[in-house]
Amino acid sequence: MTSDEALMLEFQSGSRAAFEELFARYRKPLYGFFGRRLNNPERAEDLAQETFLAVIRAASRYEPRASVRTYLYGIALKLLAAERRKFLTSSTFGQSASEPKTDGTPECVLWVRQAMEKLDAQEREILMLREYEQLSYSEIAELLRIPVNTVRSRLFRSRLALKSYLESEAKTNPALRASAGQPHPGKRGMQ
Amino acid sequence: MSTNRHPIEQEELMAYLDGELPLDRARETSSHVELCPECQTLAADFRGVSQELMAWEVESPEVGIPSEINVALGERLQKREAAKISSPRFHNRVLTSRWVWAGALAIVCVAVGLKLTLTSRNRNDDHSTAYPSMASIEQYLMPDRNAEIAMARSAAPEAISSDARILVLGWRGYETAIEGKNGFVCVVERSWTSPFNSAQFWNPKVRGPVCFNPAAARSILPLTIKRTEMVLGGLSKAQMIDSIKVGFDNKELPTPEPGAMCYMMSRAGYLNDAVGHYVPHLMFYFPPTDKSSWGADLPDSPVTLNPQFQGGPEPITEFVIPVSKWSDGTAAPVM
């Protein structure tokens, strides 16, 4: 499989196919990135597109010092910050130009979102970059410009806080807890 | 968890689960966790938190490249083409100058630098966080059918696998490549039999040769086939988990039959980026069972509970026992 970085260099050299492949690889992850942070599907789609437009405009400036993944999420984080600045009233996590859409959202998802809201903003961001974008500690450190050890310690704190929150909720609302927990699936073989 | 009793910090345990510890430290951690119920509980808690978070899926609408992007892309490529057309005169002038040699040297340096960077990057790609989504199906298929048959057979000693039915992975799922005579079924599993929250779940390099005995072929193999069909059918992880649960609730999926076990003794396999081909081992399957009934995870016990089945959609307890030889009879490394 051609690496993202090689595709980016091919795109710099004028390959449309290389861009299309990058688009195919990252459209859904970027949509998910914005979708979870803004809770507004339309804006998530727009900003995912904006990210790719920024890549096209700045293609000549890309240098393979950074992985394409980090590069893309770097752009995405900047767009997200700009979006949030536009809507200062949405300083609360999960809000954007519009109120969170909860119609039809499964209860377990609402519950996870509620749990995430309790976290410190930066710790939450680190946790999300790790869990949902599946970035490594060093990639998160690079993106947020903080030391790797800080990433690790904040991630640790956020997971403990989340665990504690989930446990306390489980005690007060066992029915809700039961619906939220996706069981941990098994694996045959030591993989 | 104090370091007096535990040679690892809680934070390190978390980093271990994230695949973020150096290999030697990861091995130490793994050895300790195998023997430490307290750490196992904490590890299960960390995994549980990740599992809870997985409930929050964001379904992206299926769209092609939007027109705005197509337009911007077209404009950029046009500009680039125009720049190329206008460049020959400049290029001709440059060619005659001594700067061409400096330029050539610079290009070579950049190329070497790029290669080094990309090589380094590719190495990093081996890291466990490098598989955020499914690769193209070709990446999971083995182009040489005979090689896949041989790898599947290598899971068990020849006396067993030579008469086993052999499955190979095709575009639509597993298909029988060779009929068997002894009731065993050998197959090379792919990454999606990992836990759903595993960073290796989409690792296209994973090849897990396994030979199921007749009881496991009837009651465990269907789970591999089910997951494979769902993956190739494009289901999301949440959909797969739900489908497995429903399958068990409706009794469409079997529970482990008495005596269900399998051989994983291949030295040719690649189980994940952290352990490579691991060590040869046997695995035994049961409906949910207390690990103490097998003395699993006790000091000096060779039996380990595979924690990845605990609390999963498959109601299975799985015990693992390393063995000393690979399927070809050669000595295996000591754990």
C-alpha cells in the first residue's frame, strides 16, 4: 500500500489520483473528527471539505517532515478553533452554530458525550485524539505542542476521571449504564 | 498499585495497553500483568473505558469528491501544468550553467533525505496506531493461494493438518481450498478477529494460522467466518458487535462445544506488531468459566486466561497454554 506521504508527494507532482486516494482514506476520519467535536453534521461535512481544500491550496508547502495524518489533523484543529471562535457562545463542549442534535441519538451515545463533557477541555481533546483519531502519544504531542509525557499523564488522568464518572453513573442509573457498555469482544489467538 | 509490589506504574500499564511502551518494557509489563490480578483489573478498566467510548460512532454520509474540491483540484493541477509548460526555456538556460551541477546535487540530497524520512515514516507505520481504518481488501488477501494453504497447515503438526480441511480467504469470505478427512479445519485468520477496540483491528499484515479441532470447527470457526463476512460486507464495528450479540441471543451462533480447542503452533504467522509470530500455543474454549477452575494466571501456572474474550459479545472463556515446539518440531523460544 502506498504510504500517505508518498501519495502527498505524488499529488504535489500533479497526480489527481493520489489526491483522490488521500481523500478516500481521510474523508470519514475527518468527518468523524468534526462530527464528535461540533455535533453538527452539516458543519462537520463542511469543515471536512475545508480541510481538503486547505490541503489543495497549500500542497506545494507540504514537507514530508510531518506525517500526512498529523498534517491533516493539524489543519483540522485550526479550522475547529476558528469555528469555535465564530461561536463564542458555544464554549460548552459539543456545541456549535446550532444546539446539539439529540433526535434519534442512541442513549448510550448521549451518555458517553455527557461523560466527556465532564472532562477538562485539553484532557478531553487528548483523549479524543487518542481514542477516536487513534493518534500516537508523539503525534498528539506534536499537534498540541506539548511534551509526550504531558500527553501520557493527561491521558491517564482523563481515563481515570472517565472511569470514575462511568462507575458513579452506573450506581445511580444502572439501566442507562447497561445500555451504554459495549462489551469487550474476544479474539481467538493471542492477538 | 504501589511500585513496591508492582514493578510498573499505573500510567505505564496504560501506555502498555496503548502500545506505547518500548518493546523490552512492554515484555516486562506483559509478564507482570499475566501474574497480577490487580493489574489485570486495572487493565480491564482501561479497556472498558475505551469500549464505552466506542459507542459514539459518527456515520459519515457516503459522498464522492464534492464539486468545490473538484474545482479547486482542477485549478491547482491546471496551474501546475501551465508552470511546467513555461519552464523549458528557463530549464534550457539553467542546463548550460554550472548551477546545474549544484542543482543536481541538491536534488540528490533532497531525494536521499526524502527516502530516509519516508523509510523512517514507514517504520513508524508499523506502530500499533497506524491502522485507523480498513485497508483495501487486497491488502488482507494472500495472492498466492498455495502459500495461504501452507500457512494454514503450519498451525498444527503435519500429522493433524495434512488431513484437515483448509480454508483460504477470498473476496467474498473464506472458501474451502482442500477438503479434509479428520474433522480438523485449518485457516489463516486476519486482523478483524482482534478485539474491536484493538489498534491492530485493521492491521493488514496480521496472519493468524490456526487449526480447529472438530468441536471447535463446529462451534468456534463460525465466529471467524461471521466476522469476516461482516467485514467484507462493510459493516461498522458497532453493527458487527450488535450482530454477534443478536446471533448468540437467537442461537444462530453456537456456544463452545465440550472439548473445543485449537492449535496455533505456526512460526510463519504474524499475530500483531507487538509480538510478531508470538510463541506456539494451544487454546481451549468454554462457555463463561471461572479461570480459577483451570488455575489460570496463578504463579508458575502455564495456563493463561485470554482476557480479550472477557465481557465480549462472544460468551466464551479461552485458556491459552504455550508449548515448547513449533509445528515443524523445532524448539520455540521460552516465554
